[in-house]
Amino acid sequence: MKKTLTTLALGAAMAAGPAMADLVFPDLSYRTGPYAAGGIPFSDGYNDYFTLLNERDGGIGGVKAKVVECETGYNTEKGVECYESTKGQGALIYQPLSTGITYQLIPKVTADNIPLHTMGYGRTSAANGEVFSHVFNYPANYWNGASGVVNYLLEENGGDLSGKKIALVYHNSAYGKEPIRTLEELSKKHGFELVALPVDHPGQEQKSQWLQIRRDRPDYVVMWGWGVMNQVAIQEAANIRFPMENFIGVWWSGAEHDVMPAGAKADGYKAVTFHNVGRDFPVFDDIQKYVVDAGKAAGAGDQVGNVLYNRGMYAAMLAAEAAKTAQEIHGTADITAAMMRDGMEALVIDEAKMEALGMPNFGPTFNVSCENHGGPGLVGVTQWDADSKTWSLISDFKPSDTEVIGKLIEEDSAAYASENNIEPRCN
Amino acid sequence: MFYREAGDFKVSYADDSQTFPIKFDRYRYYAVLAVAFGIIPFLINDYWANAILLPFLIYSIAAIGLNILVGYCGQVSLGTGGFMAVGAYACYKLMTAFPEVSMFIHVILAGGITAFVCVLFGLPSLRIKGFYLAVATLAAQFFLVWLFNRVPWFYNYSASGQINAPERDTLGIIITGPNAPAWATYLFCLIFLTVCALIARNLTRGTVGRTWMAIRDMDIAAEIIGVNPLKAKLTAFAVSGFFIGISGALFFAVYLGAVEVGEAFGISKSFLVLFMVILGGLGSIFGSFAGAAFLVLLPVILKVVGVDLLSWPTDIVAHFQLVIVGALIIVFLIAEPHGMAQLWRVAKEKLRLWPFPH
């Protein structure tokens, strides 16, 4: 016991680092464990974009950006440890890339006055800024994704899905359960039958689920998977010869590493997305020049242009733009987390800005407001081509069913507000 | 020299049967309590509470609970994660159903409910032993996790299937939720740990503990000398379940605040607590503390040294951690099968003789 206390004291001295003048962006990444395949490219993209800003522009508004990486292994306990250890270093914004950790952090960041950006994951009803003051999930959330899938299927079937059967293969966690409510509503509205098939963490064992799909013969399979579960599901689908063009994943189930293991059999697999794919954007020339060629790339540096790398870079770009907006609002380059939150709430992304950043048409244009933390929720569809090993956009970014989603968001955020005694803001 | 019985005269039976018969031990114990209760609460911050002290205190309670079952009564259990989940969900249901009741009562009731569930799953132990019992408790682990995932009533029909701890207090001090001060959560867990450790220590020194140990050492012989195996085994399951339930409730309500059953209370949690018990020392209360401290602190220390001091990539450090923890477990099992508690015992024995070892 005594020994323990001495080590504790020693650790305390080490943990209390000096105050940094940089803008600190913690990166709660996971480069190990069953979800590392998705965590690595995202984290590389996130790191590389800030390296680019430091190398090319000398930081954000003249202040260097500093990314503090902390390994969570997609584990909530380690996520809490990472949050506590980085928040003292002046963290401006958290992007944990994990729905489980997000649920943990929502009350904590609100109490600590630090913004949380969960782009395309987390708690969907956080789109309601009146209740969730410190949580943002622009430009799209899970329910937009679910509705985007259904809209795409409607389009393919001439606007009528009645009598069709859609199976949802989902990760049996808060993440995977998130779309069920929306899909149930949509199945009532459009008259299709929904079959939900949970897959337990980590998702290597899916024989029984795919056996059931083989027996039930659904017209479409929708997947809410992450990590190793994606590869296994696509392989299993190929094994039962399920037509790949009828198999659609959410944006977390549509990256290169998910389809590669199944080889040519994965050809035609689709996934929805909320940003563009490929590396045909001017910003990648800069990344190549200032980051990769200079030997400053994060990780192994082999992920540039991958779907999840692009997403990590996009997340970093939105954070950097919000920081710039905050600097303008408060007239100081050295912003705090509270100022960062104001910047996020006043964030405007328009064509001209995207063009200037070297990402024309990379993501949607949108304005964040006090009420709306969720962005426009535009959803596109991508398809995998196994020959050229590329994802390509096959359907443009289209709006989702805001009528159904809006009501559900209202309901869920009201429940959260009453549980936690939150008065709606923005009046 | 200073660590010895000599000169410490016991003049009453109560003195003779006290927990720490050696004066130095006694003072050390009071000193630890004084530091834990009197000094740490004034120095603590969020990082210390949430990253190090709370997990240490909570895992210590779980390790004591499991140690009673495995170390003292010899009934191997792989269901710790599932039983912690029972504690967590019981606490959640109680917290949401009776918001005005003090957290102390919720946590104790959650422990009681877990004790009941634990006894139910302990019933087969009357017929099966060893590996077969381990498999039966493994079934409990999977069944309970499945149950909490499957039945929406347990998570109050929330969309995500997660349970979130609402803000609750005891005597007007907020204990759960994001606004709970670090010292309050720390003291809350510390009080539970202290009481649990005292109860466990005294139970194991008394009749109940001796019947458990008799069953552990040889159940047939124990039965012949008059130990009732039904009573002994089921009390061990009940007491162990009570402690594990308390730790599960604290783990969810005070430490994490939001929990997903499959992730937080999966089979890996069962193994983690079992490793704590084995590394710390089977059949030792001190060993439970040592094991919990070791497995909670080691990753944090490795991270501080590897990432913050040496600036290694985070993934390398994470992988190293697996290697080092694995290697240490093997080394410990070979070099000291009785765990860290045995090292401590040997050290005390040496101290007693020092400076004249012959």
C-alpha cells in the first residue's frame, strides 16, 4: 500500500505538465485491437491535416496546432483515462471516434465546458443544440444515414418498397442499435419488412446471422458494422453468394480495408457517405508535398486518400475552421475551449471556403446554429470496384427524410433533457 | 528490530485476537487510513480520481469479492463480469425508480440483489467442482450479458441500449453524474472499500471463514468434521456476490457514468478480476489490494513512461503493455505462485528476524 502511494505521487509529478501555448487537439485514437483497421487511417488523416497547417500556414491564425494522441483501443475505460489526462493540457475539442466513449463524454464535456464533435457517430439527438449545448454532430448523423439508405433503395425501386424485406446486420452495441428506431419508423412509412440481426463484439463470429439471411432471403441487407466485423460480414455475404449490389453499409462499413479481404467477390458492395472519396483534390498535393515527402506523416504514411483517412482529414479541417471562426469572434489567436465552442456554433462552410482549402465539392456546405448542431444531413452512395480497387460516388449527396428524423430527434433529446433537468437554450 | 512481537504485551483476549497483532503493522494500517481519508481528498483532482484512484478502489472491492469465492472457498468463478453487471443494472433500476433515496442505500441494495443472483448460480457448485464449476459460472457470465442486452426493461427502453447514471446524491453531496466533485466520488468508494475489507477480513478470521477454508482444502474431510457444505458454499457465493455487486454498482454509477453491458462487463472483465486475485495472492485480503493496484496502475505507468516521457508512438506502447503484462503474469506464476501477498509475507518474516537471521 505504501509502495503504491509513492508510485502515485511519482506519477502525479509527471502528469502535471507545463501549460502549453499551442492549440491542443486531443486525438483519442485506436491503433490497436479489433477496431484498429478503422482507427488507424482516421487518426492518420486527423494528424496529417494539422501537420499540414503547421508546415504550410504556420498553424491556425499564427498559433501552432498540437495534436495529443492517446490510445483508447475503442475501450470506454481507457477513453475516460485519455479524456482526463488530456483535458488538463488545454484541450479545445474532443473527437473520440467511438459511440460508446461519446455517451460517456457527453455529460462530462458539458460540465467541463469543452466541445465534443462526433461526426457521423455518437448520440444522434445531439443534433438538437437546444438540449446538447456542447455536442455537435454536423454534417450528418446515423439517422440521416439510415434514411439515406432507404431513400436510395426507394429510388432503385421506383419509389415503392412495400413488401420488400430488408435485413439490418448490426454491431450489438450503442452504435449498432442507434439506427433501429429510424428504420422501424421508415419501415412503417414505406411498408417494408425490417429484420434486425445483432452481431456481438468484436464480430468475428457471424455464421448464424448469415445462415438466417440465407434462409430468409431478404431483398437488401443493410450493415451497421465497425472494425473486423465489416470484413467478416462481406466475406460471409460472398460465401452465401448474396448479390453485393444489394448489400449496403453505413459510412463506417465502407472503407478499402473492409472490402479488400473478400477480393473480387466484394465487387459492387455499396456504402453511404457524407463526404467525397478518392484523392483527386488539390489538398492532397499539399499533403504529399508538406507532410508525406517531408517525412512527417503520422503512422506508416500509407493511408493517404483512403476513405477513412479522408474522413479524419475532414474532421480535422472542420475543427480547424471552427478554431479560425472562434479566433475571429473573440479577436484572439489563443482561444480556449469555451471560445472554440462558440466558433463551432457559428461555423459556416460554403463553396468559396472549401475551394480555398483545396477541397472543392469534398463535403456539403452548411451553417451551424444554436438550434441545429447536426448540419444538413446530406447522404451520398459509393460503390466498390474490385478491379481498380477504388470507391466511387454513384449517387449525389441528397437530403434525408427530415420529417421522420426531426420528430425522433425531438423525442430523444426531450427525454435526455428531462432525465438531466436541462432547460432548452437558444431563446 | 522495530517489526516484532517482542515487547508488545497483550493483557486481554481482545488484544490477543486483534487483526494486526504487531505494533508496527497496526500503526502502518492507521497511517494508511489517515492518508487515505485525511490527506488524499484534499489533494485529489479529476485525473487522479477518474484515471487511477476510482478504478483502483472499485477493482479492489471486486477482487476481495472474488478472492472470498476463489481464494478462501476454492470455488472457481469466471462470472465476475456478469455479476458486476447485475450490480450495475440493479443500481441503475433503483436510481431511476427511487431518485430521492440516498446512493448509499442504492449501492448496498444492488449488492444484496447481486448476492441473491450469485447464490442462484452458485447452487450447481454443490454438485460440480473445479473446471466444471468454472464452465457453469462462464455460462452465467454469457447469460447475464445476453439478458441485459436482450430485455429492454433493464435499460429503461433507451434507444441505444446503454444505461446512463443520472445525478444522485447522498446527504446532499452529489455522488454521480458529471458535476460530482472528485473528492466526493473518491471518499464514497473509499468508505465502501474500507467497510468491505473490514467485513471480509473479520469474516475470514472467524467461523465462517474457517469453514470456507475447510471446504477449499478438502471438502470431504470438511464434511466429516461437521462442516455443512451447502451452507459454507452458498455463504461464500452470497458474500462474494455482495461485494462484486457493490463494485459493479460503483463501477457504473460513480466511475464510468454510462455503460454498455457487452463492452464493460464482458468476459474480459471476469478474467481481469481473476488475474488480480491470482497475481495478488489467493486467499489474502492484502493480495486483493495489491493485485488491483498492479493491474490498474501498470498500464497508466507504462503509458506515462512510454508516451509522455519517451514520446513513443501510442500503438507501440499499447502493444508493449500487452507484452509486459503477459510476461509479468507468467513470471509471477513461476517465481511466486502465491502472488504478491506471499512476497509481502516473506518480507515480514525477514523483518521479524532482522538483524539476526539465525
